[in-house]
Amino acid sequence: MLGALIAAFILCCVIRGFTGEEVGFGKAFLVALLASIVSSCAVAVAAAPIESIGLSIAVSLAIHFGVTAVAVQLLCSTDVKTVLKIALTYLGIQLAWQLTLIFCLAGLIAATS
């Protein structure tokens, strides 16, 4: 739930940065939560039979990008080029946030062990 709140905040900031359009936080929260659930289920179905880790990562990133682009299009009315820029920026920030969180937690666990 906390991840969806952070994702909604990031999505609102990125949309406002690219379009200047105000997006409601509640609406962004619901769309980010649903997009996360849909993309996770789609990745589980699509990437499970793939044996190559590199191809599996590429497929999962493509699915996340597609679902994110649809979510952004639902939130704001803008052209396709801007939607793709917003989706790419949002995914980059989300990836950086998730990696930072993983490494901080791993460092915390290693420090307490």
C-alpha cells in the first residue's frame, strides 16, 4: 500500500512536470495501484515460461511500459509522444526508487547481522 502511495505521488509529479496539468492524488493512486496489479499479473503469465533471464527482464519491462502508458493516458489527455515520455520517465524513477530501497534494506540487514 505504501508503494502505491509513493507511485501515485511520483506519477502526479511527473505528469505535472511534463504537461502542467493537475491530476488528483486519489485518481492517480487508484490508477497506479491497478496498473501495478495488472502489469504484475501479465508479467507472471508472460515471463514464467521464458528461460533466459535477459529476455525475461526485457519482456517484463515492455509489459510494465505498456501498462504504464495506458495508465498515463487514462489520467491525462495529451498526445501520444508526451504519454510515452511520461511513462518512460515514471518507469525510470520507479526503477531507481526500487533499487535504492533494495540496497538500503540490504545494507541495513548486513549491518545488523
